[in-house]
Amino acid sequence: MPAKADIQAILNELVRRANESSRRLRALEERSSLIETRVSSIQDAILKSTEEKRETTEDIHLKLKDIDNIFIRIDNELAKINKNLEKMARKAELKEVEQMISIFNPLKSNFITREEVKKMIKR
């Protein structure tokens, strides 16, 4: 019967080793599953971040285009204002016109009549 005991011991050892191998295999599968989950999470986060950055870049590009258009309009308006300023009278020119008007203003100026001029000439 020792042979039967040896066989039983061998079978017990084989079962123990199989159970140990199964336990180790389950642990490796759990680790592998956990790693796959983490990698998937990281990939999703990277994709989300990439999409957000792309949208932000597009928004910035559109805003820069708007700013460029605003600068073009401002430049055009400044050109129009400069043309209008060239056509306007200067302060010195207005003073000169004001002096000319004050000279010919009959209420402020002393004009003489023809008769007074003739009398002055006769004298």
C-alpha cells in the first residue's frame, strides 16, 4: 500500500501545484486587466485633452482673425480721418479769416462816405 500512499501524495502535490498555478494565473489576469483599464483611462484622457486643445486653438485662431479685421477697419478709418484733416482749415488760417472779417465788419469799422473823401481831397 505504500504505492497507493505515494500516488496519493503525488496527486496531492499535483493538485496543490495546479491550485497554486491557477491562483498565480488569476493574479496575473487581474493585474493585466487593471493595467488595461489604466491604459484605457489614460488614452481617453489624452484624447479628451487633445480635443480640448484643438478647440482652444481654433477659438484663438478665430479671435485673432477678428482682431485682424478690427485693425484693418481701424486703419481704414484712420486713413479717412487723415484725409479729412488735410481738408480742414488750420487754426492759423481761421484766425486770419477772423481778422479779415473783423476788418470788413461795418459795425466795428469806420468807413467814410464819398462826400467825406471829396471834402478831404479839397482840403
